[in-house]
Amino acid sequence: MEDFSQEEQTQAKNPKKHHGMMAKAVIFLGIIIIVGLVAMNFYLLKELSKAKWENEKFADLVYELMKDEAPTVDSDMNGDEEYLPGHKLMKKHKSGDETIFLMDEYDRLAEWGDWLFLGDVAYGDNNDYAKVLAYNMETEEKKVLLDVETQKFYKETRFQLSQYVNQLEVIDNKLFITLGGYMMEGGVYYVDLEKGLDSLNFVGQARNPTVEKIDDTYIVFAGEGDACYSESVFYVINEKMDELVKKLEVKDDCGASQRVVGREGSKVYVADLELKSEAEFESLHKQIYMIDLVHSQGLGMFINDEQMPSDVTRVVIKDGKALLYGYNMHVYDEKLQKMTKISVPTAVPYHPDKGYAPLIFEGYYEGNICLDSSILVDLTTNSIDLLEEECRDESLFTSQMKNVEQQIEDMELSKEFYYTFDE
């Protein structure tokens, strides 16, 4: 028989003392663990604060580098005092020609009466903030109408650097100014020119907005897109001209939700989507809605699910008619509420017997729809012709934005003003 040790005998005789010692050991161990965790937490917080500080310093450094890229001049406008390369609007003087505007190639220009306006991102001083400048051709008065830096539209300066003047246009004696920027909110402003240039008004925030007047309503088309994702938002400006009223928002989540498939005037057409192929983001159009931004309050049905052919992957809207195609081709007439299948000639590369081919919409040709450069679809006769010449509308695939030289030519300014470019 094995003998117990003296310590074991003592524990057996006095179990309370043994348990007390164990409890003290557990408490001591717990204290060590808690102290260790507090020290570790303090260390992690210190490292996170350091990383955050380093990131902020890096962002500030990038901002400073970007800011300092632009040349510095001693001028309240942009470049009278010393030579600066770039696009310029000049005015002839006996004492020497004067630089009115130093411009980037695709800055926005507008005019009203004796006033010229420039919507500019980097106009030659020591920063790159979007600005709108004004110059009176008669009195030579110069004004800054809007400066993103001083307007404080955004709190973070490095975001302001990404802004640009998206639209600068006079509509009904109002100078509309819209600001855009990649993946960031922009804004809509206007100046009531009949009340003077100091009457800058902020209407509301929107992404890359453009203002258009249809009937008696100012409509704002806004949106953003990156890769296969996009969102389109449509607003109207209220009567007091101080608010953007959202009428419609459409998000195309890589072909899995909804998509704007057409717009004619104030009418916007939206399709429900069902993702057919994730590899190609190919989607089937299930039904199409229509909203009139001026004359209706909400979405109405244009083509319902029962009317819609089962294979539609492309839609083109023209004059209230819809060309629908996938494996087959149909035309829907809104007035007649009628769906017509088009007979495709075998000579056409698209023919269903030859398999599915996603034809590309390439504009309008003599009032008809052009697909894949040489396929012409007549929505009046519901027929297809294969042309020998190309019907492709190049304007859909090239930038229609005029550069500053073209804009100045269109203005037909007096001969004392001229455009020049210095390298």
C-alpha cells in the first residue's frame, strides 16, 4: 500500500486551507491576465493612432504635392503678370495683349450680354480648385463667381481637388453651374444674371448633374458609374429654385437589378433585369416601365412581363416604339399596344438560325435604327435591310464636348479677342 506524502496528509486534514490557497492562486493569475490585456490594448491603440496619423500625413502630403504642381502667378484672375503655357483667351491692347482666361482644353465657357464666364478646374494660380470666373468685355471688370475652396462645399480639401465644373450654361437668363467628381457628390448652383453676378444660389447636391429645361420644368440628370455598376438619378428643381426633388433613382448592379434603357425628352424608360450570365453580365429584360418626369407622378407600365418576349437582352427606344432583341427581334408600338416579331433576312449576320449574336446599337440613320454598322431596322415598316455602306453614327462613340478653341469660335466675339495656345 502506497503511503501518502506529508503535504497530502496535511491537505486532507485541513481542506479549507488548501482551497484558500488555490483561490489566491486563481485570483493572482487573473490579475496577471487582466494587466496583460490592458497593456496589449494600450499598445494596439497606440499603434492604430500612429497608423491613422501616418495615413493622414500621407494624404496631406499628396494634397500638397498636387497643389504645388500648378504654377504660381501674381494675379487676381489667371496669368496676366507672367508667362504661363496653355490655352488662352487674349485681348488686344496697344500697350500689349492681355490674357483674359488661361484655360484647360475642355473648360466650360458661356456668355451673356457683355459677360464671359469660364468654368475652370486649374486656372493658373497656386491650387487646383474648381472655380467659375466672369469677365466683362466692355468694362474689363473681373469677378470670381464660385470658388470651391471658399464655398466649403466639402470639408475635406483633398476631395475638393477632384471636383470639376460639369456644366456652365445660361438658361432663361440664369447661369447654371454644376459640379461633378469621380465617386463623390457634386452640386447644382445658379446665378440670376438679371439680379447681378453676386446672386449665387445653391440648389442641391447630386452626382455629376446636368440641368435641362423641358417645357417649364428644370430637370436634373445625375449619376455615377464604375465598371459594371451604375446609378442614375433624376430630379426636378422646385419652384423656389432651392431644392432638388428626386423623381427616380435606378441602380444597375452589374445587370442584376434595373437599368435605364432609354430617354426621350422628359420620358425615362426603365427595365427590370434578370442576370443571365455572370461571366458577361448579360441580362434578360423582364418588363419595362416609363415615367414622365414633368407630367406624371410615378412609374407606369410600358411593357409588362406577359407582353415581353422571353429572350430580350437589348432595348432601343425611339418615338414611343421599342426595338427588342435577343435570339429574335420584336418591335413594340406603345400607341397600338402591339408587339410585332420582325422577320430577319438570312443575309443578315444576326439571323436566329446562325445563333445568338448581341448586336450593338450604333445610332440612327435616316430616321431608322442602325445596328452593327450596316443593319438598318425600320420601325415604321418593321423591316430589316442590310446596307452596303455604314450607318454607324460616329457622334455616339466620340466625345461631343467642344474644346475651348471651338467654344470661342462659336461665340463670334469681337476681333479684339482671340484664342491662342502656347506650349
